[in-house]
Amino acid sequence: MTQSAIYSRVVGTGSYLPARRVTNQQLAEELATRGIETSDEWIVARTGIQARHFAAPDQTSSDMAVEAAKRALDMAGLNADQIDLIMVATSTPDFVFPSTACLVQTKLGITNGCAAFDIQAVCSGFAYAMATADNFIRSGAYRNVLVIGAETFSRILDFNDRTTCVLFGDGAGAVVLQASSEPGILSSALHADGSHSNILCVPGNVSGGAVQGEAFLYMDGQAVFKLAVKVLEKVAHEALEKAGLEASAIDWLIPHQANLRIMTSTARKLGAEEKMVVTVDQHGNTSAASIPLALDVAVRDGRIKAGQNVMIEGVGGGFTWGAVLFRM
């Protein structure tokens, strides 16, 4: 007897943004007290960002991940104890260890002993996590997987560097992937090239009870821009080819919300400018949280509907990049 194929489908989405919303004007005024000049016009022209959210001093990545997860579970109609795997994509974990995923598990009150671990691929983290969860489900190992992207990038920003501190924000997004007999995730493509690790990094580590090196984010903006535009188009076409579809089959494109110019360039090359979901203007770059945040916004406002094809893609420090094509 032939066993029926197992697929993974998105059955719930959720997101969370911390209460403190900081507009470009507010940020410019704060930076002015440090002798750093910038303006709303300068930030918008170069990035498309108008505002971002910063976590409260006592608020962690796991705290935000839990709030996003609760909303995704509610949409999926599942209790937390029905989850059998938790994956958290983050570059800003609460601790060196334990993993943020383990902290999310206990904060959600999950006592079933489910597996839990973090994925670190920076801004590509959510795409990496989705692809990994899909393969776990297809193997039959797990049925209900909670996939989360959560970041507190405000903690690793140098607010004396206007080229980076205006770009990033904090937040979390989550999806519930569930085993199904109907196709959901259609394809994925993941890549990395460590030779570019120096263009986007936090070049520090913990040793001997102290931070060794630099604990703030460093980015070569021009190098990242050039590489991102190149690999995003290529990986999107790779995912489409694996699924046997043309770019015209994409109903919604959700790129990593890093920079509106990068996003628009990629969308134009795919003929998907009118299909692109944009939240970077209100959220800034929330790294691994940006794709699930944008996905949840578009699902809840009714743009993304059941049966439509959604392409997510991202690039991140490492240098990493990936894309996932799925049907809602």
C-alpha cells in the first residue's frame, strides 16, 4: 500500500510589536543630543523607514516571541500543549544558553517535552526555520510546529552610528505549521557564503566573563545592498523552478523588510511590485522577525487569502539567503 504524501501548511499566524514606537523625528531628536545629525527625510529617502518599535528595558526576545506565538496558536485553534516542536529564529537570544526556544516553551506552559531549539541565520533566519520545519513535518517526525522569528536588535545598536541605528527595530512574528494531506509549502532554497561574513556582523564574543571585541552591529551598507539584490532574485527563481511555477504564479511577495530600495528592486525583477507586502515603513528592519510580522499583517487585513501562493525571501549576515514558496 502506498503511503499518502505528507505536506506542511500554515494554519496560524501571529505577531507582536513592543509598545514604544519611535518615529524618525523622535529618533533624530534623540541622536541630536549625542551630536549625531539625521532627519526624517534622510532616513526615508535611503530606507523607506518611517518608524520602528523598541523593547522595554525588561522585555526580552522570548517575551515577544511568546506574545506572537499565542496569537498564532489562537488563529490555528490549537492549545500550546499540541505543539511538538518549537523553533525560534533569532540573533538576539535572551542568553548565550539556554535557547530562546526553551524559554518560550516554559513561558507558554508547554509540559509535553516537545523539542525546542534556536536557528541563527540572522535576517534569513525565518526562511531557514520554515524550510527546516517543513522537512521535519514531511518526514513524519512532527505534526504541529511553532516557528517564530523574534529580535531585540535595539540592544546591539551603536547609537553613535547613524548608518545602522536608524535601520533596526524590535518585534516578533510566528506561524504554526501543521501536517496536511494538501500541499502547503511548495519549495524552498537556502544558501550561505561565509566569505562575506565581514560585511554584516557583530564582531564580539563572551570570554572570561567579559565581551571580547565589539558588541555592536557593524554593516557595510553598500556591499550588503549589492549582494542582496543579486542573490534575492536568483534564490526566488530557484524556489519557483523547484515548484515548477513561473514568477506570475506568485500572488504575494514578502521579502525581508530591510530596505525599501532592495525590496523594490527584487520585486521589479520578478514582476511582482504590485504584489509586494511592505511593513518596513512602520517596523524598520526587525531581522528574523520581519517576514512573519509582515505575513501576519497581510493575513489579518485580508490581503492574503486561502489558496494563494506566497513567496518569502531574505538575506542576512553570514552571509545567508533563502526563499520559501507556499500556498495558504
